[in-house]
Amino acid sequence: MGNGTGRLYSALTKTLSSAAAQHPEYLVSADPDHLEPIDPKELLEECRAVLHTRPPRYQRDFVDLRTDCPSSHPPIRVMQWNILAQALGEGKDNFVQCPVEALKWEERKCLILEEILAYQPDILCLQEVDHYFDTFQPLLSRLGYQGTFFPKPWSPCLDVEHNNGPDGCALFFLQNRFKLINSTNIRLTAMTLKTNQVAIAQTLECKESGRQFCIAVTHLKARTGWERFRSAQGCDLLQNLQNITQGAKIPLIVCGDFNAEPTEEVYQHFASSSLNLNSAYKLLSPDGQSEPPYTTWKIRTSGECRHTLDYIWYSRHALNVTSALDLLTEEQIGPNRLPSFHYPSDHLSLVCDFSFSEGPDELF
């Protein structure tokens, strides 16, 4: 693996074993203070060495969306990604066109890490994380991230034999850029009932500028027929965020797999909220008003599914989107769709660069 990865003492193989993360031990986290820091370039080199027999990653380009609003501080790069729970990918999701070998965790985790390392987000919002304590927390903490994990109360992963514990949402931020002011784990309700879906909301302070903002990650209920349920969950999340941001005084970014097309009511709730949110990926369309044609594309036993379900919402009055990562093309995705040897999840990652609007403090 070369000298660089040799110095890592094989970071990828020194993460906790899956066996060590079985119930109830998955709730025990390695102490990041006792883990040696990793150079991102060396970890990327080690990932690529593991993946040397696979085809290379497809190139995705950032689209410059800057307006005449220069910022005096570096942008904040946010990544949103449903990474596909390992237990579901192997056990329940029935990706009939995806070779079983493409789903092996020892290689798939390297593809996930390669995607993260390639774009180097300052903030990382993930869904369907079922390898938090044995993979992502120990590795990302050594890269300088502080992480929070909130599992689903009744994760479907637990129904899969040899699972690695429940899946849930995870939020990571770079400690050298941000200070944590407040953190809230939210179990979403629908029609006054507690549900199986969750969110994490954290108020962070930028160390360069002193500006505060709230970042939230969520994963709403899946499946056709649950539209009203998702709508209720979205209303509950918006109410929580209204309180956390003091009525939109604190700028807000919300990342998530909403399991909802733009035609659904929950999308309309976010688009018309008093929090004054806009969807960042609309800005890639010619008119700035249309969502991408897809953020997930898969083939299951029930047929082919091509949907726009993933979003990055932001406070349009307080934040500017300076660039966004373009999506994979249909040709790049290929006829067998996702996941594949090229790409580790059935959802595409979304990545945006944000800057604060320069203006009077009372706007925020």
C-alpha cells in the first residue's frame, strides 16, 4: 500500500470489528482522544489500495453558483448522503441488478470513505448509518470530526441476521472550524404519535467569523401510501427547528432523505415554511426553480425506481449557495443502476458550499 498507508498501521483494518459491535455493545464508542490522527490523503490512498480491482470513481464537477456577494470567510461545505445501511443492502433491499460482491462491506466502506474524502466536507449529514461505532466514528474522529449518532428506535436492520445494530442518522462537523453550542436529538412525531424516524439538530458557531447557524439531518418514513405520515413528520420537524432557531433568527441548513418527491405535501411544507427555506439543488436547474430529475435510481424485484428524495434546505435570507456538486449522469450510473461496483449507495451524495449573507445582524 505504499509508505503513506504503512504509516497508518492500516487504519481501515484497525477499526472495531463487526463482531465487537453486536448487541448491546454497539452503544459503546471508542474514545477519540486515544486514537491517532490520520492524514486524509493517506486514508484515501489506503482506500484506493483496497479498491484497486474495482473501476475508478466517476468524476463529478462542482457548478459555480456565486453571485455578486463575496464573503470574507471560507465557505462551509455540507454533504448530505443516504449511504445505504449494510444490513439492508445485503438483506432486505433486493437490488436485483447489483452483484453480491459489490455489496461486501470491507470494500463498500472504502467506496463510501473515498466519496467523503474526495469532497472533504466541513459538515457531513448521513442516513442509514449502521456502522457508526465500528467504522465512521473512529475513522472520522481521527480526521478531526466530532460526531453524533441517533439510531431509529425500531430499526429494520435488527431483523436481518448478523446485523451490526440499528441504523440511524449521523452528523459530523470539523472541530477546527466549528464549536458546538447546542445539540438536540429529535424523535419525530406524527399525529401526536412517536414514530420510528429521527433527526439531529445542532447549533454551531464558526470559529473564523463567530457566526452561528443550525444544521439538521433527518430521514423520513419511506414507501408509497405514507404521504400524510411524512407530512406530519415534516411539520413536527419544522416546529422543532422553529424553536431551536428562535423563529429563524439563527440561520438553518436541513439535510435529509425525505422519501418524498417535490410534489408531496411535506416538500411544500418546507418550501412555504416561515423559516424561509430554499432547496439548494434547485439552483442547478436553468430557471432555478426545478429539483434534479433524480437523487436515487435502483432496480428492485418490484421494478425500476427513479426518484428525487434527497434535499439540502437552507435559510435563503441568511445564506448563499456558492457551488453545488453536479449529479451522476444516466450514462455514468449505467443500465444496472445503483448501487454498483462504481458507487456504494442507491442514493447520490449532495454537496453544497455555503457562505453567510453579508448584512445587518437583525436579518438573522
